Amino acid sequence: AQSVSQHNHHVILSEAASLELGCNYSYGGTVNLFWYVQYPGQHLQLLLKYFSGDPLVKGIKGFEAEFIKSKFSFNLRKPSVQWSDTAEYFCAVRGNNRLAFGKGNQVVVIP
Amino acid sequence: GAVVSQHPSRVICKSGTSVKIECRSLDFQATTMFWYRQFPKKSLMLMATSNEGSKATYEQGVEKDKFLINHASLTLSTLTVTSAHPEDSSFYICSARGGTGGSPYEQYFGPGTRLTVT
């Protein structure tokens, strides 16, 4: 079964700062990769996904992620965060019809 | 986009009682539904996968007799926590995928149900 690791569970940064969240996975087969966001009191929402093609994927709200196959990574980035980006971010990897999640990153953006 | 609802959003029950949580796909037919459990500061743990009309497949370590899953139709799955104990207190999230009206590769998540067992 695949596993997903996310580092730096708590991230605190100021508005306009750049954000990068790391995601590494272990799985030998073909994978689909996702980043989900969970705003306070809300349900999981899809930020972006990668199935195939261009490894640089652009999602909603200015987020992007890059799939680096050789590093088994799918890092999430945003050049300039806003207070409204305060949320929990989950990386997820689907392999063999199972979607596995990382532990999440709690991101707090200070106005 | 595809919407998944859960009911109830919060439930408090006494130890030893059973609780049923409903998960519905509102505008698409979900061929597969998933149940997750989310612990504080931890990731979502997949409990089981169910396909409409067939028995659920449980993940290792999940007691199928304690967490009863029924996927009776393409729009409804239920999770029943039987003889609940305080350690069952958690946030339960369902997810649905596939079928008519939804992407076959994307999972749509419900808002979750907070279960507290006293």
C-alpha cells in the first residue's frame, strides 16, 4: 500500500509571503496525485490534481504543484498567500484504487 | 460540481448505543463510496470501500462487525457504529466517486460527522 508524508505540520507566515508544502509518497506503480484543502469548519475541497501530462499543475486560488517522478514528490506552492489561505492542506495519492492521505499541514497566514 | 452530504453533522451518544451516519451523493450517482476517520492532527484513515450492491471492503484493523456499512443505492451509503465506546469518538468523513454526473477519477468529500461517545 502507498504511504504519503508531509513535513512541517504547522506553518505560520505573513500575508504576501510565499508558501511551499512538501509531499512525498512511496508507491511503485502508477499514481494519481491530489492536494486538498480544508478551511476551518468546512469539508475537504480539491485544490488540484495530477493524472498525466505536464508535471506542473495549476489549481484554484493561485496554487500550483509540481510532480517530480524521480523524487516521488508533489510539492504545493503559492507565490503570495492571503489571510484567506489559512486552512489545513492534505496531499493524497491514489494507487491501486486506494486514496491515501498525508497527515496534513496546518497553515496560518497572519494579516 | 458534485456534492456529497452527510447527516448528522454532529452526534452525541451514550456508550453502548449504536449510531447511524448517512452519506448521500446529491447530484451524481456514486458507484463507489469510501468512509474515512480523521483523528486530531493526523491524516484521514480509510476505513472501508463500498461498491453499490456489494459488501464493503474493510481496511486492515477495522472491525467490520463494529462499523457496519451499507451501500444500498447509487446515492446513499450508511455507516453504523455499533455498541459505541468513547474511543470511537472521532470525525467520520465519507467520499463518493464515479458514476453518472461525476468524474470517474475524482473523489468528492462530504462535510464530515463529529461523533462523541460519552
